[in-house]
Amino acid sequence: DMPEGIYVRSVAEDSPAMYAGVYEADIITSIDSGEIRTIDEYEEEIQRHSPDEYIKLGIKRATMDGYVDIEVPVQLGRR
């Protein structure tokens, strides 16, 4: 059973997500505790923040025992 959220297919090299420790196959479920279920919600929330600002991504990461919740701080890059 895959959790709802944004499935990460790949992480761009030298990107804020890479430096924060976001991995391929992670599922982004929130930004600053606000639930994220669609790519549109994700993009809208990112647009509300300034470049270089820190946000907290809520992530579900698959493990041998199922999904675990983690939170990673991400410093947004320039657009």
C-alpha cells in the first residue's frame, strides 16, 4: 500500500532536494506540516516561499518494514 503524496522519480544532481537528502522513491506528503497530495498542491506551496528560504518536507520512505515518516529541511534554490 503506497501512501498518498508526490512520488519522487528522480532527484536532480546539485539540487536543493539532493543536498537535503531526498531520495528517489521517497513520497513527499507535506510541506511545513501542510498536507500535499498532488503536484499542483506541491507547486502552489513552493511558490509561496522565497528563494533561499528553508521549508520542511514530510516524507514517507520505504524500508524493509514498511514506510517510515521522516522530515527533512530543504533550502529552496533560485528560480
